[in-house]
Amino acid sequence: MNNTTQPRTAIIDIGSNSIRLVVYQGPPRLPAVLFNEKVLAGLGRDLSATGAIDEAGMASAKIALARFAAVAREMRAEQVRTVATAAVRDASNGGRLIEAARDLGLTVELLTGEEEATAAGNGVLSAIPGADGIVGDLGGGSLELVRIKKGSVAARVSFPLGVLRLAALKERRGKGFERHVGALVEAAGWLNKGQGLPLYLVGGSWRALARLDMGLTGYPLPVIHQYGLTPDRVAHLCRALPRMDKATLRHVPGLSAGRSATLADAAALLDVLFRLLGSRVAIASAFGLREGLLHAALDPQTRALDPLIVAARDEGRLLGRFAEHGDLLDRWVQPVFAGEPGWATRIRHAACLLADVGWRANPEFRAERGVEIALHGNWVAIEAHERAMLAQALFTSLCGRTDSPPPLPALASAAELKMASAWGLAMRLGQRLSGGLAGPLERSSLQRTPGEVALALAPTDRALYGEAVEKRHGALAAAWNAAAKLKVSD
């Protein structure tokens, strides 16, 4: 199935701060984002003071919804799901916006606080399947806390602590802000519920806070997903933000100007939550409510698939020459890496699936293309050091070098990069032997014993062992200071 025949799904998310349209297409477990646009309508801007959506926000929302409905039609999305959260739920005139959407052919699902929390929890589980901790989803109108463990959403709660409400609340409560938040958390039974567990951050303002910290610390990987914030770093941001002017914030790469005004309040709330929940690290999640809605609709078998492998397989299918070659290549190289930990095995599998992504590039830049895809690809369920290992494997596979280009040494240990470069040498051998085709790999095998890396070929394939293959065989064996041995069966 190619991308022109895969169905498209659209979600219009009417939030308290922004309204967004995302159109997805691709494998159900992790569809690619085909289109993504948002409008900062600020529906919850005056909600705490007036109890209603102001007229400017209402007008902006209607224009955005009309455009998004038209775009979804033009893209022929088979399903268009429209959801609304806290601002529309709580506003006295929220019904007006729902009626306006209905006039455009959109049926709005008004999510309860519990449904919103569940969707956020499922979103994190979609992107970090092994997540065990508390999800904090900070929207414009509300804060949801969700306990996730063993692949499921457990307890959840919603508080009227959206980022658009915080400024007024801090002004009204002053030094009593933390006590007020603490009273809400304690009354809900969530005090110290995150003791020793990570706090997974969902929502544009918290992602912007992570982006700010990445810029201030010179973090070498411009990917927010699974970036960690410690209590000390958040406390530092709370002190630093009041002294930062707009010019300073504008120079932070990727930081949205529309989020700058809410950064200080988002940092203040996170600082308080660290103390109230007892969490010791906050981990940013690129996925949230919208992805959670998609994840919850999957059947159990599809939901259980590894999102990294699903996405890498789809990317390899789109950019490579031969469908399913990556899975075969992974099985072929596996015997020489027996005994590696499970987490490394899946990264090696992803590398094999992506082994052919650079073939269309200029030969002088194929290795750089592999590094770029590994580091900056829209992958989930992968940590920074694993991205670096993925990049190292592709770099070595595509150019044969075992050195590590920047910024890989800043992201992974020397031992991890050495392991990944060996993957790349094995992939390079398999690619050269087979020419990217299935037959030669299916009829041959690779084995490693102490002091020897043996390549076994059928007699009819002896001619495939030319100078280039012999050279790559030797390079792989040298990774273990071993001898390269060719074995041709009788």
C-alpha cells in the first residue's frame, strides 16, 4: 500500500489556548503527520474573570474552524474528529462555538475532564510504551494528572489550573499560590503520588519550557521528545524568566513567540508540582491528547506494536529500493550480535530498516543523510543516546567509517557508539553482498566465534564474493580483532 491509497484521518482540537488541525496518514500504530496548523485563539483568555469566551476569541475560532473544515475536505480525510476541552466546556457561551462548528459540518465532542486526562495518558503511552509515572497535561484551561503504568491509564484527575488561568491566580493568591495548588492536589488524593516516578509533560507551554532549557544549555539535539528537566533546572528557569526580555526569547531556536507569555507561569506550576508530587524528573512528550485519541481507537494487537519499528519500517519502505529488505537484513546480521541487550536489539533493527534511506542522495553525502534522518526523524520510543547509536550505524553503513561525527559523542558513550559502528559494518557487508536483494541474504549466513567472523555461501553464490565484499567482510571482522573466513558449502 502506498501513501496515495492510505486513508487519511483528521483531528480538530479546540483547546483553551489554541485550535489545531492535524491530518494523519500512514500505518495506524504511528501514522505520519501530513498537515499540522494551529491558531492561537486564546478561548480561555478571560474565562477566569468573565466565565465566557470573549468576542475576539470567538471570532478567531470561527475563522479557524471554517478553514480547517475546508482543508480537511480538500485533503479527503475519511474521518474528521472534532474535540473541545476546558474552555468550551466551562464557558457560559461555549454552546455558540459548538453551533458554529455544526454549521460547518463539524460534530464537536465535548470532552469531560476525565476524558481529556485519559486521552493525554494514552498519548504518552503511544509514544513511550513502557512509561510508568504521572502524566501532567497543561492546557490553557485545565491541568490533568494521570497515573499510567503497565501500558494502561489508571487514576486521573482534572484541575482548573490551565496556563491561561495561572497569571490571575498567582496575582490573586500571591505567596499563597503554592498553598492553593497544594490544597487542590491534596484534596484530590494526589499528594506525593509521584514519589520516585517521572512526570511526563504534555501541552504546548511545557514543551516550550523544555525548548527554552534546551536553548539555554546548548543541548545538541533539537528534539523535544523525551527531553528531561530536573527540579533544579526548573527552579533556575523560574528565577531566570522574569529577567528575560522578548529579544532573548526570540533567539531561542524553535521557541514559539505565542508561547513566550505563558512560560513563567508554566514554570511556576511545574516547580510546585515537583514538590507536591515528589517526582524527581520531568520528561517532555511530543504526543498528547490527539495522539491519545488515535491510540485508544486501535485494536489491542495494533496498539501493542513497537512504534519505533513501525515508523522505521514505513520510512524504509518509502525511501528505500526494496520493500521488506530491512527486516531480512536484521535477521541476517543478528547472529554476530547474539547476547546484546534487548534495548540495543530494537535500535539495531530500526537501523537495518533504514539502511537504504540514503541511496538517492549524492554519494558524497549519503552518510550525512543517514545521520540527519536518524537524529532528526520524527521517531518516538527512543532516547537521545539511542538516536545517536542509530545515526552511528547508518553513518558507518553508508560510508564505511567508524569515527563518530558530531554531535554523536555528546549524546552516547564511546562503548555505545562502538557497538553501533559494528552494526553499520555488518549492514554494509550485507548490502554489498546482496545488492539490496533478498536472494543472496536468504541463501547465506553470517556467524561469529572467538577469533573468526565467517560468511557462509552456497556454491552457486561464490561469484558474489568479489573484491568489494571481501573488503567489507574484513572490516567487520576487524571490529573484533578477528579473522574473516569465507565458507563455501559443498
